Amino acid sequence: MKADASIMMIDNAARENRITMDSQAKRNELEQKQKKHDQSGQTPTQQAREQLNNNPLSDHF
């Protein structure tokens, strides 16, 4: 019983870590796009920035 609980805790932590890493990768990608667009005088859409800001896991950063 305790082993099952431990496995579930590890699985949940791994899942959260994977989601956090995916979110961080998306954020980095948006920052790279923003840098590229800033060099050409354009910026990413407000909607793209708000999508990342509305991510419930963004508190982990």
C-alpha cells in the first residue's frame, strides 16, 4: 500500500516536472520569437503572450 502511494507521488512529480518543462520551453520559444521580431521591428501578438501568462503552472517559475 505504501509502495503504491510512493509510486503515485513519483508519477505525479514527474508529470508536473514534464508539464513545467514544456511550459518553460514554450516561454523560451516565445522569447526567441520576440527577439527576432524586435530586430525586424515587429512584436508577437498580445494573445500569444497572454496564453503563456494564463498557464496555471507559470507560478513555478
